[in-house]
Amino acid sequence: MFCFSRIVISIFVLLIFILLPISAAAQQSNSPQIIINLPSRTLQLYYGNTMSKEYYVAIGKPSTPTPMGNFYIVSKERDPIWIPPGRNYVVMSGPDNPLGYRWMEFLPLYGIHGTNAPWTIGMAVSNGCVRMLEEEAEELFDIVTNGTPVTITYERIKIDIGKSGKASIGIYPDVYGYNTITLADVNAKLAEYGYKGFVNEEFLSAILREESGKQIEFAKEQNIRINHTRLEQKGILVGNSAYLPVWAVAAACKSGFIWDAKKELIWKDNIAYKGLIKNDIIYSKIDNIEKLFSLRTGFQEHDELELNSD
């Protein structure tokens, strides 16, 4: 079930990385880290907490699954040879070699590599290795070094936050039959990213039923102007609902309110409005904001919202 035979050297090098703590370089934000999620068949390249690039990959078939856990790149090789499982001959580097022209090993006989079968990318078809498009494998090969952390996960619920503030969610098939997921699991995952209570459960139930295996955008940041002055904090547009940062709006209106953290309620003039917390910022729906601070919506677009005093 392995890709090719270099057992003794691989085990020796692997033990070195297991026994040593993560190097200082690997902990720095400018050092690369690899996260592979098996259900979504994606390999993400991170620098610190920032995702730099995402690649689609092929993974092990259910009978020879790709292992999960925390690993390191333990060896790299250009133009690797391949020994077919159960055979006693060698396939040299070239167009007939299924390893392609780059090999990055993270376990003895398991690696990230190129492929001569690009049509298999996105499928569960390998003997346990992780296949990449050849040009992308060569690109990654030039970025990573021995010691680069590799984390292989099995997250069927995948949430991505883009650099522009767009958030997407995907529900991916249980390719290895490891677990089932419920609406409560989806809400728990949203809570990890600060979106608890923001997303309509009817929408979540629909994508859970479909298990489309695709990322679906559900939220984006939105610039806000109060009386023609742009706020530093941004709002969050979720579907057709806009959520605004309450403290920032109150400051712009030179007004105040009382926050009941236990009940997550905003009080003003003895009237309570529902609030939500995301990254320690209180948000509320735009219709609540209008009532709280006597504002009316001037115009609303996808990337900007303006409210003005009555």
C-alpha cells in the first residue's frame, strides 16, 4: 500500500523529528505549514495563521486511506523512482512514473507528490499518498523544507475566511465512513469562527442535506457610513441581513446603551434588542440599529451601507 521503498532512512529521519520539538523557524509566521483536509481533498499552505494558497489533491482510496495526524516533511526528492506495491521491479523517473517529478515524504513510504494522471485530482484513488497536479507539486516543493509541519485532518465541515472578509462553508462527503454530522455540529463549527447565531438555520439545514462538497459563501464584510462618515469597524452581511457593530454606531451617533452580556440583550429606553458577539464585538441587525439610534438606511450595496439620522 506504499508509494516506494526507502524504509530504513525514512524511519530514522522521522524519529529525529518526533523526538525533537518543533523548531523555532516552524513556529514563526514566515515559515510554511501544510494542512490537508481529506473530505474536501484540499491542501492549504499557511504562514502562521494566514492561508497563502489552496491546492486540490487526490487522496487514498477507502481501502488504503491517507493517514491522519501531525507530521513533518522528512525528505524531499526530485525525479523519484517508484516500486509498484507487491512487485519486484522499479519504474524510473519519467512520464510512466505515477509519482511525477517531485516527492515530499511525511511518513515512511507516504508522501505528497506530483502525478502523471492529472484527471484523478479531487478523487480518492491513491494507495495512501497525496497527489498534486505536477506543476503545483513542483511549486510546493520549492517552498517547503525538511521539518515543515504537515497536519492531515478529517473535517467534513469546512469554513474558509478569505482575505477580503468573505466567509464560506462547505459540507463534504464522508469519504472514509468515519463520522456523520448534524446541524448541531455545523453550528458548533460556526461558533468556532465567531458566527454563532448569525446564519439562518434553514440555510444550514439545506446545505447539510445536499453535502455538495463545495464552498458556499454565507457572509462578507460591509463598509458602514453613519451620516456620511465611514466607521473603522465593518458590518457583516449574511444573506440579506446586515449586522452592524453596536458600539461603533453608538459612538458615531454620540449615544449610549446598556449591554446585558448574560442574556445578550441591548437595552435602550427600557426596550431590549437582540445582540450577537463576534470577536468581542457586539453586533445587531440593521433594523434594531435603526430603532436604537434613530437612524434610517440611506442606501445599501453589497460592499457599503449608509445610515443617516432622522
